[in-house]
Amino acid sequence: MAATLTAEVLQDDIAVSLARAMAAANKRARESGIDVLQSLISISQRALDGDLLWRINYGPKEYIGRRGGDLIVEVDPRDASIKRVLRGQ
């Protein structure tokens, strides 16, 4: 599904920051053995020492009756660097 990004979208700092963070987190998730396309993905922000991080959570789509197995990747929105990776038990 290809979509053309308009100049308006590319000028949206939050959208661009999130896209960069998501790409970095997806790469790390794949390297960690996560099937990104088969994951239920949620995104939130977390404050850390006065800064904000994108927190991207990869969980199983079929989560009922399952515990753990999530992967959480925290990404710095300024440079899309991975700050922390957490794996659920």
C-alpha cells in the first residue's frame, strides 16, 4: 500500500519523529526475532530525565490467555536512537 506523503505531512514534527522512531524500533524488533507484521503494536510517550521517549510495544495479536512475550523498544525522538529494549517474561 503505497501512499504519497504531502508536504504538509512532512512538516508535521510529531509525525516525522514517530515515523523515524517506528522504523528504528521495527529494525530492532526484527533483530530480536519478533514478527512485526504479526504483532499488536502500541505506541506511547515516556518522560525520562526531562526528555520524552517514544515507547513502542510489540505484543502478540492473539493475547487472550497468554502472558508475557512482549518486546518494548524505547526510542529517542531527537535522533531515532534506541535507548532501551525490554522483553516481557
